[in-house]
Amino acid sequence: PGGAPPRGGPPPVSGPYAAAPAPTFEDYDDRTSPGMPVAPLAPATTPYVTRSRIYAFVVDEQGQCIELGSGRFAKAYLGEERWVESKTTLRRPIAIKVMQKGVSAEDQMRFQMEKEILERVQGHPNIIELLGSGEGDSAGFIPPSIRDKVENDFMILELLDMSLEERLKGARQKRR
């Protein structure tokens, strides 16, 4: 009457002895309540821990962003990463790559493809670390001095200190 048990496993248990499904990463909504599950769960069942980091542009005494370089469709600026919920006050330099205003649809697609490719190849020792990407959720994220020159679409990247000789040899060092 109830049919055969599902293939590859025992029949499902129902009633008071049925185990609650384990929470998944998707069960959590970090946009509204970081670290808190959507449905109330005991703290011991939380499958991850969250720690906030803040990324910001570094500006000089005149309020100008410090440009690290530019290419066909994007500019890279000096930025800073700060750990917020930590017993230490880690601050480290990073690169913020933003798409320039007025680029072609093809170049916009190239910028998006670069983000997607970097996301997929993270962890390889010869690939730069992508710390974050997306669009700024705050109008103040892009400093006023460059707001009219760049879009709100960005990548947060580790900052490398590398000479041409090191690059040709394939060596890399993280900036300290």
C-alpha cells in the first residue's frame, strides 16, 4: 500500500522519531540577520560562522583615490580591508577594480566574465585571490572624486607586490 522504499536507502522514518533535516547554507539569510538562521535553530546547529569585513578606497590628503593601473574597461585603485568582528584590528591593503563608465556592451561582458572565471579558479597558487565582487550597496562606496568616471561594479582583489623579473619567473609574493 505505501509502496517500496526509495532506492539506495532505508524507508523514511516518520512520526516522533523522524530526524529534523540538517540546516544548509541556503537556510540562512545573511542580508537581514548575519549569522542567524531564517528559522530559529539552536546555536550548536549553525553550520558556519560569519565575520564581517569592510572594504574601502584609500584616498590621499586631497581626497583623491590612488590609482594602481588601468586597462581597456577597468581601473584599479588602492583599497583597504578591515576585519570588524575580530579581537585583532587587521587592516591590509587590497586592490579595488572597477569598471569604467561608457564602455561597450562587449567590454561589460568581459568584466563579468573575468569575475566569473576568477571565482571558479580560486585556490590555485598562480591565480590572484578574489576577496569579493558585485555592486556597491552603498552610494558612498565609490569616492566622489571618481564617481562620475566609474560604474558601481567592482572586484576586491589581493594586492600583490611583484617585479617584472618575478613575474617572468612565475614567482609571487603577497604585499605585507
